[in-house]
Amino acid sequence: MEDNGLCPLCSLAPESALHLFVFCRVAKTLWRESFWPIITNNLSFTSIAAFIKWIVCSKRAFLRSLVEHRNYVLHAAIVLDSIWDAQNSVIHQDWVVNMHELIGSV
């Protein structure tokens, strides 16, 4: 794959960690379709660190216990890892993004 400075997953925006993990159409779909859906269109983070802090320090009303909070954070980490793995597969293995396959892997 040629490095053109664009996101390897969507080729629609400059490559950055914030775009890749939060605002890329592939990431948006994974977050929306995850066990605890997150609609990233409604978020306005300026760094990936702020997004991760928001997840880890989250006190969501639907998380009824510390165990649920830990599971929520663990699931978010799995989504992040899936996005990273998809990017690497596109770059290093010429993988073509298959959203059904990607959603199923999370």
C-alpha cells in the first residue's frame, strides 16, 4: 500500500490517531455496532488521550457496577485493538476492509 498521508482504512482524511480510532467511518461503525454503542459523531475530542480518558473515567448511568465498568473499558480496548489490527492488515497485507467481518471480530 502506498503511503499518501491519508487514513489507511477510509482514505478520506489525513492519517492521525484521533481520526483512526474515533472519527474514521470504519471506527465510527465499530463503535456504533459495539456491545455498548458509542456514537462518535456527537463527540468533540481534540486528542486520542482525551477520548481514552473519557472511556476510562466514564461514569455512565447504564454501568450499574464496578464489574460492568471494567467490562465496558475492556470492550473499548478490544474495539481499539480491532481498529489498530485492521489498519495494520490494510497496510501490511493489502487487506480490503470488510465491515461485517470486522464487526464480527469484535
